[in-house]
Amino acid sequence: MSPVPKPAVRAGGLARRDVLAGLCAAPWLAGCTPPAATGWAGGWVGARAERGHLLRGTPGAEPAAPALQRRAAVLVVGAGVAGLAAARALVQGGVDDVQVFDLEDQAGGNSRGHAMGGMACPLGAHYLPLPGPGAPEVAEWLAELGVSRQEAGRTVYDERHLCHSPQERLFIDGAWHEGLLPPAEPGSRTLASYRRFAAAVRDVQRALPFAVPTLGTPWYAGHAALDAQTFSAWLQVRQFDDARLVAYLDYCCRDDYGAGIATVSAWAGLHYFASRHGFHAPGEEAEPEPVLTWPEGNGWLVRHLAQAVGGDRLHTGCLVQRVVEERHGVRIDVWNAAAERAERWTADHAVLALPLFVAARVLQTPPPALAEAAAVLRYAPWLVANLQLGEALLDRPGAPPSWDNVLHGSRMLGYVDAMHQRTRPHAGPTVLTAYWALPQDERSALLLRPWEAWAQAIVDELSLAHPDLPRKVVQADLMRYGHAMSIPVPGVRGHAALRALGEPQGRLHFVHADLSGCSMFEEAFTRGTQAGRRIAAGA
């Protein structure tokens, strides 16, 4: 549920569209007045939007005179997965004087962790699929961490890090069903549609290569044709219009890319299935695809990355205001919020692990490809809400409580149970981490509406499956991402500007997952690792 227009369906006898219409009409959700007091503690956590918005100032404005000037071998701007991976590779390659800067007070980007009531929980991305043959850098690192090992020539994963069973379930027609694919009656049009789509995915897999990460995967005319159209257009031409299939595919795209089938490209929609597990109709399915997860989500991974870099090299709470490529090096001007001072750092190389639209703002002389790429990328705003519960929820009939719990037809993506990975003998207090990929035009609302309004909307939505939820919430901690991930809209994945930026740019090295047109751990980690190794080899 990484850090996903649906038809109206019935949930517990109540029309979904009627509920959503009521929510949208509520004055507090429109930003007029907050809801009546709920008694919940909580608030916004994890992000300092006001720091980033300082970059909206007058273009070309001169940073303050530096109170501190220092030099390093390599500067890394951005301490998300890509930046930390680059720094780790540099240190392992013998480049000791690496300095990493990040806007936020905690490294990790979209993969940070949190804790409530002594229970760890994620603030963003919360799982990692098992790496395939195209992700050797990720596989090697997981082995280094002890997450996997080799036995008789096979990779075996430590079960403590694999998602415990039951893994996922769907709330539909007033009950919970195992798995996330809506059920289909034997002989139904829905089942026939599932089987046709499964065959279509197999045809695409036979015709074209798909892999994660996409970096290094050949790009053919067939890919470009898929990238030129929306997924919904591709589906319509092939008469994939069954309501349950369309709802599921739309969920998958919102879950992975932050936008639905009408927005993402057909390449992205098919890549979701063709690059890993395919699509399996009822009767064809195997066991759920194994994934690695932790109570704090991918915060576990970035914590280990940060440890490999070393705390003395990591500078959080630092806004990089300007990056200047000079004849004999790179200079960055930094506002250190913690020390309340301007700093100037110089180095032989700089790794820019920033969203491309931010990189275009801070580079004094951005290359033409950067300006072009920044202009075509679109970003999804996300809301992640951690709801601390004082006691276990009552459950509806059907599949038992699972790690991943999705409500069919919901605008939200559902929730994961942070205590699912804990081996405790009975249910009890927990933290539910709810995810909501918002439409792009709600970015301002995410910034301006009070946290209480968003928390109420989330609890109301989840209450369709859990009516006892409101009285069991103790605290609601909300994390907002104005630009959580780049959306693979048509034309982005194959864009020439992204390919050009992926090549070394003199002393500047771009490594953000934006270069792949979509936000995935494997994309960021691989790009960061490869850039770090390349710089270290030439040092």
C-alpha cells in the first residue's frame, strides 16, 4: 500500500457513494470549521513543509553570508533511500569524507518510521517485495543485513522479516474476504473478465521485458506504445469493463503510483503485474506473493542504511538553498535550521537525491534536460494516518484480521496493522496505519485543513468496516506528503530527458527515483548504489 473513480458498491448495506457524498459535503472537510471535539490526542508529525516552501522565494535570491565554510570529498543532497544508498556505497568504496544533507529532522524520505504507545509503526512505505534477478544490489544488501542467506544454491529469507499470515483481505458486501481481488461467482462475467485479463498480462510478458528496477531493462517500441496511452484507454479498447476488475486495477495503480487507471500510463498499469507476480484469476492463484515487512515498515530499512552511513556524516534539519557547479568542484549553500546559521560546503562531486522539481529550483544552472523533466512530472499527495487503539477491534464475518486490510470502493487504500508482525497470544492495543493517495488538486487542502478534519474523515471511512473504531481511537498522528511520488503519466517513463539525467553530468549525479518515472524502493536504492560506486571507483 505503498508509502492507491470507483463504482458505487454496497458495504454493510450502505451505499458507498452516499457515504462519500456526505463526507464531501461536511463543512469541516471543506475547511470551514473543525469537527466537534473527538477527545483524540494527536496532530501532524514527521514533515516540516514550511522549510521546503522557503525554496519558493525569489528566484536567484542570494543566500545569506555563510557563518561556516567546509570542504568534503562528496556531498549528498537528500537523505531518502537513494541518497542514503549512494552515501553507503561511497563509504564502502573507500570515500570516507561524505556529507549528507536533508531538509527533515529524520532521514528516510518516504520510508520513515514512527512509534505510538511504545508500538512501532510506519510513516510511509511499509513493505519490500522480494528482490528479483534484476535487483542484485538490493539482494546483496539484504544478505549483508542477515535478512536472507544462501542454502544449497537457493536464497532463503528469515521468516521474522517475511509478512506473517494472514497477509491481506478485502471488505466487500458486508464481510471480509481473503485476498484483495473481489470475489467472482462461478460462470459470472466477472470471472470471465479476470481470466481474460490474466491471459492478456501473460501475452504482454511474452512480448516485452518487464523488471524491477526498470533501470537497465531494454526499452522497445512496444513499451513506448503502452507508455503513450492511459491504462484506462488500453482497457477500454479491449473491453475490460467489468466493474470489479476495473475497481481492483484502479486500486492497484493508486496503491503503487498514487493515481488511478485514468491517470497512469498503460505501461505502468501492466508493469505492476508483468514485472513480478502476474495476474491470477480465481482458480489459478498461488500463495500470496511474499513480502518483507516490519512493524515500522521500511523505516527498519532506512535506519540500517543511516547506520551504515554514520551519524557524523548525516546532517538533518538542513535546507540546501543552492547548488553551484564550478570549474574545480561543486558548492552548496545550506541553511542549518538546528544551528540557525548559513553554511557553505564544497566538494569534488555532488549527488542530487532530490525530486527533480526541487533539483531544478536549487541548481543555479540546471541542465536543459532537468528543466524539461521537471516540467512533465506530476506528483501525488499522500496522507498517512497512524491511529493508536486502546483495545482490539470487533470484527465482521469472513477472513480473519490481516496485515493489509482494504475496503472495496473506498477512496482510501485501507490500513495495515502495525502489531501484526508481533507474536502475541491475543489481540490487544495496536496501531492502524491508514493510507490515502489524494487527487493532485487536493494538495492545498492537505496543507490547509486541520489535522482533526482529516483524522475524522479517515476514521469515518474505516468505520464502514469497523463501527466500533471511533470509541477505541486514543491518538491520531498524521503525516502529509505534498509531493509523495512521481506519477507515471503517459509519456513519462520513456521520456528522453529522464534517460539523459540518468547519465553522469560532470560533477553532478542525479539518483532520485523520479528518473524511473515512479517511486519504488528498488529504483531509488539501485540508482543511489550505482552512482556511489561509480564515483568511488573514479576517486
